[in-house]
Amino acid sequence: MKQILLFLFFLSPPLIIAQTDTMIVELANGELKMYPVTTINQLTFSKEIIGDVDLEKMNAIFSSFTLKQNYPNPFNPTTTIEYQIPKSGDVEVAIFDIQGRKIRELEKTVHDAGNFHVIWDSRNDAGRSVASGTYFYRVQFNGSQLVNKLLLLK
């Protein structure tokens, strides 16, 4: 069962809007331990846990397409979103509200490999200022997507 859960967690493509502050890890002795996500600096995959998946390919995927936490966070009225892509490809950056409705499309373009940033001015697509609250930003790159949350305080 461990193999299937880890495989689905790391390789499933759907957008995950729900977010948690901790990661639960099952140790070799069967004990479950919770770690704050902010303290995790690196994930290492082992053949025993994930089975026949190509480890080099999986590690390359997770180490090259990255999304950083926006800054400042909380913010008012602007925040910067940074991401990294490993090769040239289609990129979309969008903001969503807590119900998953798209509030603003910040970027829809093709980029070469590299580090990029976009600034959100806390406005929707109609140019109106949005209310204080929790929002999510999603970066899509060549069919993969990463999501993070941000907090607007007015």
C-alpha cells in the first residue's frame, strides 16, 4: 500500500487546491511521524519505496520545475511569485480564490529554461481590487502544475 500511495502522491497530475502544513511519513519501523512542510529541504526517493519507477527521471522532474513561496506573504497590495522551469515550454500563471474560481490570469506565454517572476497587484481580471483573504497561485508548465497559497491582508 505504501508504494501505491507514494506513487500517486508524486506522479498524479490533477490540481490540488487543499493544502496542509505538515507531511506524514511512515518510517521503516511502521511508526508515523509528522514534519512541518517548511522544515523539509529535500525529498529522496528509494527503489524500495517506489518500485520500478525511473529514479533519475523522477528526481529530475521534482528538482527542476519549482515554485517558490510568494513574497511578501502576507501582502498588501502587491506580491511576487517566482518559479523555475527546466526547458523551453508553455507557462501559465493564475490566481484562484478559496473556492477554486480563477480570479486572474497573470501570464500565458512560452519561456525558455530559467528563473522567472511575476507580480500580482491584488486585482482580478476586470481590474478590480479583490477582498482580503486566502488565495492560491498555480503555475502550469508543459502539462505539469504546482500550486501554493498566499494571504492578502488589507
